[in-house]
Amino acid sequence: MVEYNDIIFEISRPGRIGSSLPESDVNKIDLKDKLPMHLIRDIPAELPEVSELQLVRHYTALSNKNYGIDNGFYPLGSCTMKYNPKINEDVARFDGFSRIHPYQPAETVQGALKLLYELQEDLAVITGMDAVTLQPSAGAQGEWTGLMMVKNYHEQKGETRTKVLVPDTAHGTNPASASVAGYKTVTIPSNEYGLVDLEELKKHMDNDTAALMLTNPNTLGLFEKEIVEISKVVHESGGLLYYDGANANAILGKTTPGKMGFDIVHLNLHKTFTTPHGGGGPGAGPVGVKSKLIPYLPVPHIEKDKDHYVLNYNQPLSIGRVKGYYGNFGILVRAYTYIRTMGPEGLRQVSESAVLHANYLRKRLEPYFEAPYSQICKHEFVLSGSRQKKLGVRTLDMAKRLLDFGYHPPTIYFPLNVEECLMIEPTETESKETLDTFADTMIQIAKEVEENPGVVLEAPHTTIIGRLDEVQAARQPILRYTKEEEAVRENEVVT
């Protein structure tokens, strides 16, 4: 028998309706006069016919199958899947924020503009920058925005620089963003300590280099101790130093990219400032710059004129608008709420706790997995499954086994310079009990690899769907329901 909530088409019965709408009072028009014939449907769409209750149960069941930070521990390295305080949601739903329109005259939305202006100022202080734009709608778009400002900066100096340097421990989107901005990328390898190889950097840093993109701490969770010297090398060649803020959760209240010598910063508000993360929804990747780059910021820029807030479009050297309207406003409200709730001391505690949790978990797990870099980490750390691989079990297998215990696996196989990599970030919002339970589970899996590898190789055992053919799923995805798929499922049920 087919499960009740498997696919809503399978519970469809002719004549059932989930809504009853009044007849439209809009004058009917003849579509043939408005649309080309090939765009006009000849027969009604094959939509499921279900009752309202069935519809509600179907989507409620689907939502219950989703896994998120409100469901359980989510140690996804580099992504910083931390708890999103619900007060953020409440504030974002205030009528004064949720019921305004971006085309309203500035005089009628002074409260919203004040919030955006103050958020710009807060983020400038947090990053050590001189000005911030809130427009970019994701970290990757923030990277591209920063790189376009880099390009404008060099062009205004009469220079055409063609390459961007990216360490092998950089955040994953850095090379792609540089390519989209029109640059060639050059990878700078790490040294034996997992840090930028300074001598290799010097070899590639020349008058053709537009910028070095750096994540600090890097994606291995290690702080670049030679950052001052790195900054000197870049600036002596006339290049700019770009800070990827993916790992800013580790430095809040402790230091700033500005103090390290960076010229440009982007922040992922979903990582560090508790706005919603993932699902393809709206995001925010604000970009901060030092004073020499302010003329190139996107327009409009929100400014304060005495007690009045205005949108300044008069920036002749601007790279232009990078996002419709003024950014994803609701996301920015959430980040503002978090920053004002926490205050300077609270933000400092965020980093202290994140670093403490990561090092506690690292020390508990290091005896059972290879640790390519054993020095003190920041907010995240990497382990290697190479020891288990020698016994015939891959990191992927262990990640699948974690699903049986109700955990989302950590990031695997990234960064690429660590064999069978496991990248774990516990964040500051988890309790010691949660960390201990997760550590106990990881240790149990490591022991299973030695004593009963089959149970790991065949995992997961408890999920609704077992292992997928991941290659086929990527190359031949089934993106919509078809009658052929229904027939296959009915045949499976019968057999």
C-alpha cells in the first residue's frame, strides 16, 4: 500500500477540491487576442485533486522530513549552521518593516533607512572598514561585488591587472567569483602547517596581480599568523587584499580584517549574524571597503544628512547597482536585531565559545582519526578519514552512518588538500552535552569501521531513502512528477 504522504498525485481523486474561491469580478479577456497561440493551453493542467486537509497533511509531512538547525546538531564545516534566535523573526515581521515598499518615497520609510544606515555603521566597526554596502544578496555576490570594485580601482589608476591569487585553503567560491569577474586565478599552496606559503606568494605576487583573496582563519580553521607580512607583500606590488568573511565567527570582538591590512571585506550574514541559511532563499553578503575604495561602492548608498536618511545615487565611479532595490531587507533586519541584542561583549563571547567548542571536540576526536594539523584551531577543524580508508571505509560511508544517529554529517572532501577530509564546525550555540554525544557517536563509528565495517558501508539504515546513485542523480535528475514515475512506483508496491 502506498504511504499516505508519498506523492500528492497518488492521493488525488477526481472531484476533490482544496479551496473554494469566489468567482472573479475581473472582466474576462480573450487570450487569443493577447497571447500567441502556442502559449495557450488546449486542455486543463494535470493538477492533483485533493481536499484541503489532505493538502495540509501532505506539506506538513514534507516539512517534518526536512532537517535543520532547529531539529538537531548541524556541524557543517565552513557553513556555520548556528541557531537563529526567534526574536530576529519577530522583529522582521513588524509592520513598519514587513509592510513597506521599496518604491516608497524616502521620507515615508525613514525608520527602515535608519536601520540600514546603522547596520552599515555597525558592520564597518566590526570589520574595521570605512564604509559598507548592504546590497549583495549572498556571500558569492559579495565576492563578485568586491572584485568589480578591485577592477575599477586599478582601471582608474590606468592599470590592467589580469590575475587574482587564491590560496588552496580559501573558501570554495573564491576562484569562481574571480573568474566571473574576468580574472585568471592562481592557486597559492599551503605550507606544512596549513598556512599560506609566504615564499610561494612572493613568487606569484607581481604587477599583474589585482588582489589576493584570503579567508582568515582559513578553511582548515587555522589563523594566518603571518597576515601582516602577507599584507605587506600584496600592497608593495600595488595589489589589494580581499577578506572572505565566511569565517568571521572566529574573530568577532577579537580583531578585525581592517587591523590585519585588508582593503575589502564581505560578510555572510547567515554564517556569523544568524540570518536564515540555505534553501535557495534570500541571503545577504554585505561588502566593506577602506576609504580609497568608497567611490566604487554600488549605488544607491544610504547616508545620513543631519537627522534625515537619504539614498545617494551620485557616485560617478560606482560599479552600479548589484541587487534590485537596496538588498534583501528582511534579512538585514534580522542581522541588525542580532547585533543589537548581543552587543560588543556578546559578539566577543560568540567567538570565544566557538573556538572553545571546536578545540574541545577536536581533542576528543583526534585519537580516533588522522589529524593533519594538530595545532590549536579557531572555530572549525579538519580530520582525515585516511586511517579508515585503509580498512576499506571511506569518509562518505562514515557520513552516511551518521544519518542513522540523527545527525547531519559535517562537510566532507573539502578542503581538497586534505585526504578523505572531514571539516567540523560545532558553533558557539551548542551545549557541552550535544558535543559529547556527537563525539561519542563519531568514536562509535570509528570502532565500527574496525570491528564491523559492513554496518558502515551499508549505511544509512534508518532513513526513508537509502543511498542514492549520486552520479546519476546529478546527471539525470528527476525534477517533476510523471505518469511513468507513478507506474514504476505502483509496480514496486505490487512486487
